Amino acid sequence: MKKKEKCAVCEDELDSDAEDEGEKNVGCDICPRWYHLSCTKLAGQTYVAVCDQEFICNFCGDREY
């Protein structure tokens, strides 16, 4: 059985078939972490609006490159 991926913020399981906008998943463009849309700085936006935007999580955004 495949292990369910968890949100890196709230640690609840992610559901790739979620119908609620806030429960949809968004992944960091730098690291392998995944989040509920509602657990990110993108909360309040629709999934369609954010799916083409770059998303860098707080863990990666605090790093200096």
C-alpha cells in the first residue's frame, strides 16, 4: 500500500481529488514538499489561478541562494 502524502504545514493527508478549493494540493517548485492550498500564502485564491504561478514554500523562501 502506498503511503499517503501529508501537507508540510498541517500534516493532514493530501487528497488529489479534493473538490474544496482550499483542500487542493500545491507543490513547491524547489523542494519536494506539498501543501493544501489553504495552508499556503496563496490561500483565498482559486486553484486555477495559482496552478500556473511559481510557488516557493516558506522553507525554501527563507534560504539564501
